[in-house]
Amino acid sequence: MRIGVEAEKQNTHVLRRRFGGRQGLERTSPSPSLSPPLSSDLSFSTPGKARRLKQAKEEAQAEIEQYRLEREREFQQKQQAALGSQGNLSAEVEAQTRKKLQAMHGGQARGKDQVLRHLLTAVWKVQPQIHPNFRLAV
């Protein structure tokens, strides 16, 4: 039991030397009067610390924004490089489609008279025939 008391005295002596004085070192159990307040009224910071923190936060935000813009620019460049070649392909496909449509419209205009003549001939020239599958019922 004597060893425990001696160790406690030694610890108390070290704490006094380290923290400068006897204030609150005699009590070993925490008391509500010694605990720090929970409100933010009592700040342990220096007067310029809040200003420096705010300035550091603003600088960090500016740096983040600059980095984001740089990455966005790089993305746009890569997207243009990838889609630029596709843009040329789509223009070529569009031109080929227009050419084919013009050829189809030209062919339709040329064959239109012949097709109409053939249809009108088939409608006007009626030849009554018995269907080959027809059987007379006797």
C-alpha cells in the first residue's frame, strides 16, 4: 500500500512541475466546477486565429475551384477530340444520305409514268378467268 501512495506523490510532483502550480492537482476525481464549459463563449484561440482560419478556408476554396476548372477544361478538350472525329463522320454520312435520297427521287420521277401506265392497263384490261383451284360441285 505504501508503494501506491509514493507513486501518487511522484505523479503529483511531476504534474505540478509540468503545469506550474498546485491548482486542481489535489483533487483526483473530476468535479463539474473544473470541467471546461460546453458553450463556445470561451475560446482557447488567439485573436487572429479565426481570421487566419477564414483566410485559409477561402484560399482552399479558390484552389479547389481553380483545380475543378482545370479538370473541366481538360475534359472538354478530350471530349472535343473524341467527338470531333465523329462530327466529321456524321457530316459524311449525312452527305451520302442526301445523295442517295436525290438518286431515289430522280429514279421515282423517271419510272413514275411507266408504273402508272402498267397499273392502269391492269385495272382497265379485265380478263375474266376461273381460278385454277376452283372445283365444280356435282
